Amino acid sequence: METNTLPGLNRSATITILSTSGILLGWSFVCSLVNAGPVTASIITYGLYVFYWFYALFYKNPLVLRLVLFGTIAGILELVTDHYLVSTINSLIYPGKELIIWSSPAYMPFAWSNVLLQLSFIGILFTRKYGILKASVILCIAGGMYIPMYEHLAKGAGWWWYNTDVHMILNAPLYVIICEAFISLSLPLLISYAERHPISRTILLGILEGFWILFSAYAAFTISQ
């Protein structure tokens, strides 16, 4: 696989993004073992988010910069989806011990930004190797398994959990797994389009992804009932 065909897609960026994905997973696992509480979610979220900005600007990496912008816009709009899950269908529960924006902890938009950046970067790697159609299917399946791991660990860590009146797989509702799969499915196509257009299009695609997250949550919840 040629990793230098896209500006910013290089060995350093690949190692960095994959390593931070592992760090996030490891942090979540340890926190779940000791019921570390919501402050630890803030620490890892803000730490990674600031690091990604630093990496993009210090190393002048246009790809990571584009993905941070994409994830930030989508993450901010995800507050609407969180409100739907918390206050409309009364499924998602936060402990309420942290600063809240609307219905969500203040760190949540940045947590989504981090995860979307990681998944999008992995989607780019898959696209380079398999083409966009296969990459979308692979990431759909991988995202449907990868993100729900955090949902499972989050309950043990005391970050958030779900009302068990819905169909559950471990600590993750079935509709969340379907929703995350839908979200992951969209990423290779959106990022592939963004790569070939001015960065202003990336902002518009971040908005589109934010609305797609809301649609995915609504559709997945409806399907799973």
C-alpha cells in the first residue's frame, strides 16, 4: 500500500493515529476496572483533542487537520443526537457530575471528534488498499464492533450507561451498535470526497455527518424495537 499518495498520509501520521487509538482503548479499559469516574473521560478526551491539533499544526499535516475539523463540526452537532438519546427516548444516562452542555457532558463533542478522526483515518487506509466500496463495508463492520467496546467500558468507568429496557449486548444497546455501524459506513465516502476538494468542503461534510449521526440514531432505534 502506498501511504504517500495523499498529502499528510505517511508513516508518522499512521503510527500516531493508530497508537492514540490504542491509548484511548487502554485508558478506557483501565478506568472501567476501577470505576474511575467521569473526570477521567474528560482527561483523555481533552488530552487527545489538544494533541491532534498540535500534531496537525506543528507537523503541518493537512490530512490530520482536515480530520480534526471534520470531527469537531460533527461532534458539536452530535449534541442534538445526545439530547435525543437522553431526553426524547430516555435511553442514555450520564452521572451528572460534570459540566453539562444541553444534555451532554462538555467533553462529549470532543470525544466524538477524536473517535471520528481515528475511524476516518483507518477508513482512508482501507480505501487505499481495498477501494471505497470494500472499505465502507469493512469499516461498517469494524465500527459496529469497535465503538460499542467503549460503550461497554464506559459503564464500568462510570462515564455513562444506558437504560436496559432496550435490547442489550453486554452494556451496549443493540440500536447503538447499529447506529455506530451506519456512522462508520459513511466515513470512507465522505472523507474520500473531502480529500479532493477545498477544506471548506470538509466543514460542510462535517455538518452532513452531524445530521447523519442523528438520522442513524433514529433509524437504528426504530429498527431495533
